Amino acid sequence: MELMNKLNSPTMYLICGSIIAFIAAVCVVFLVRAYRTGISMGMDKAKLNRVIVSSASFTVLPAVAILLGVIALSGSLGIPWPWLRLSVIGALHYETQVASAAAEAEGMSSLSAAEMTAGSFTTICLLMSICIIWGPLLCVLLNKRYSNRLKSTGANENKTGGGFGDRAVTGMFIGLVSAYIGRYVGELVSGNGKFSFRGDPLPLIVAAVAALVMAGLMWIKDKKEVEWIESFSLCGSMLIAMAAAIILAPLV
Amino acid sequence: MSESDKNKLFEEYSARTHVIGRICDSITLLLLVGAPFVIGIYLGAMPSLSSAARAFLAVGLVWMASGIVEYFVYTPMLGAGGSYLAFITGNLINLKIPCAVTSRDIAGTKIGTPENEIISTISIATSSLVTILVIAAGVALLIPLQPVLSSPALQPAFEQVVPALFGAMAYKYFRGNLNIALPPLILISLVFCIVPTLSSATSFMIIPCGALAIGLSWMKYRRTSN
């Protein structure tokens, strides 16, 4: 109990809050520089503002879900550390998995406040920090060279009237979405015994509801020429599908 | 503004972005890796390096491979400025990438163009700031909010946020690309049906699915460009 009080102390809030504040300041610098450069390059100010509104509205729902992750981890790690990890670099599935592995390596039976010591807590924090440094590290080491290479590929495509880069990225995204939708199919068909069709159907149903709502919103946008609806289409589809989950969960 | 002036302006912006990005990401890495040691001083117990090394061998190598793949796959989608930000602000698959891709669609920009670089950076910076603000507000209100957010009635909704996201994105990306989307979707569905335990390694399954979809896109591209 004494340890949990220390994990939730003002000092912990100060340590974690300072890092979050630094990263927030970095975001502001990038945002302002990009916005000003876009205007100087002659980009449409209204379009840039639409992107800001769309990004902000799209983020609110997932951010609330991330906040739930903070609540979920706060029972064993206190509030400030999960607040730091999930506000910036991490993701709930990663943090939970790595924290559990570190807890096991420390000889704990599970990630629980009851077994936590100050030493095991700092070890868990270190592992959570180290395991996910590769993206930023590669950015520091390779980003300039890699970006220039991508730029020259794009330039060559433009010269030849190609544009396979765009199609490749769309292909990668199709692959990403397929992997997750395929997983939901697998969970339904074999989640509770191979080909028993007694697994959890909810993720697949929710995905289908979201796709249907998105189809409806895109139809309204195209047929009625309501352009602004696109900014809220993803957020709206997700919200309605998540609301459907509340209704459907007791039935499936 | 002439095209050459625009390109010169963007080149200057781009060069400065790399300098700022490298400095900021380096400081962030130092802060994040240093924080457990600072907390160790406060708590009077330093991290155990041997336990951390053991745990790293168990799960860290997987995340290292995943992190390296993510860098090379996602950087073209995010652009230079966007990637400096996205990799330090996290939540890439479930938030930053769909956000950047949606913004690209709204702005009608093409990958690799200066305009796309600007749009992507604005989108990811905005998304990161909103995430930080929402979570900070939530943490400030955590005690009064906890009963509402963790009420059993709302849990199914928050548990399904990722399926809701991918369902909506599926419509956007499968529409007009069914001949590219169906083969990986059918194949990976079969794989998950035959080996259901693979669902815990979904992020790795993105690689073969993406490779297949890119291969099919390439074939379609060659057919239409000939």
C-alpha cells in the first residue's frame, strides 16, 4: 500500500508529466512549422483546417479507449506511469504484454500490486521503455536517408506517369485490414474449437456494422454532395458500431 | 509561387525537419529510458538489469523485429515529419496511420509529394496533441470518471474499438479494390480458422497479407500501364 502511494505521488506525476509536456511541445512545433510551410507553399488554408478538425475528431474516441487502458494498468502500476506510456510512445496491448513478461522475470506470479516491490516496478518500467525504442531509434539513424530514397522513387514514378508507390501503400493497408478481419473470422469459426462456429461473433459483427455505416455515410457524401461528412465518417462509423456492441453483447 | 520556389521552400523545411526530428527523438529516447532510473532514485530501488535482460529475450526480440518492420512499412505512409512524431507518440496502427491516411484522402494528396508530407505531419501532430489532452483530462478526472468509464454496460463498446476501426477502414479500402482485397482476406481467414492460436500474432500476419496485396497491386499496375 505504501508503494502504491509512492507510485501515485506528486513526484511521480512530476517525472511523467514533464516527459509528456516535452513531447506535447514537440508536437506543437511540428504542427506550427508544417501549417506555416503549407500556407507558404500555397496550400488551401481551408483544406489544412479541415485536416486538423478531421484528425482531432477522429482521435477523440480512440483516445478515450486509450484512457481506459490507463485505468486498466493503474491498479498494478499506479496512475502516472501508465499515463506516460499510453499518452505517448506505447499501446495498451504492448504495455500489458511487456509488463507481464517483466513481472514474470522478477518472479511475480502475475502483474499485481500485491506482489509489486519498488525494484520490480523499476525493472518493469525499464523493460517497457527498452522494448519499444526501435521506431524512434531508426528515425534518428535512418530517416533522412530513407525519406530521400522514398522521395526519389516517388519522383521517378511521377515522371513516368506511374504512381505504384500509392498503390503499394494502399495494398499494404488492405493487407493490414485483411489480417484483422481474417482474425475476427477465425475467432468466430474456430475460437471455441476448430470449425465449430461457436467462437465470439461480436468483433466480426461490429466490424460489419462499422463497414455498413461507413458505406451509408459515403453514399450520403457522394449522392447528396455533403463534403464535410467525410471528416466525421470514420469517427461516426466507429461510434455507431461501438454503440451496437453494447446492445449486441448480451445477445451473442 | 513558382514551382521552383515551392520546391526550394519545401527542401529548406524538409532539411530543418530532419534536424529538429533527430534532436527531439534523441531527447525523447533519453527521457524515456532514463525515467526508470530517475524513478529508481526516488523509490530507492534501481532496475534489475539481469531481470530486464531475461525478459527482453522472452518478449523484447519479438517487439524488436516488429518495430523494425513497422519502421520500414509505416514511414512511407507517414512521411518524414509524421514518422518522427508518430514513433514517439505511439498507437500507430489503431490511431496515427488511419488518421494520416484519412487526412490524405480528405486533402487529396499523393504519397511522396511535399503536400502529403505537410498534411501527414499536421494530422499526426494534431492527433498526438488531442490524445495527450484527452488522457490528461481523463487522468485529472480519473476518480470521478472511473465508475462511468469502467461500468460493465460500457465495456463491450470499448472492447470493440479496434474491430469498429478496421470494419470502417475495410469498406474504404476494399471498395474498388475487391480483386486485390479478397485473396489475402480469404487466405488469412482460412489460416486463422485452421490455426486459431495465431490470433495472438496478428501483427506478424500483416506482413504476408500486405505482401500478397502489394503483389496483386503490382500485377494490376503492370496490366493497366501496358
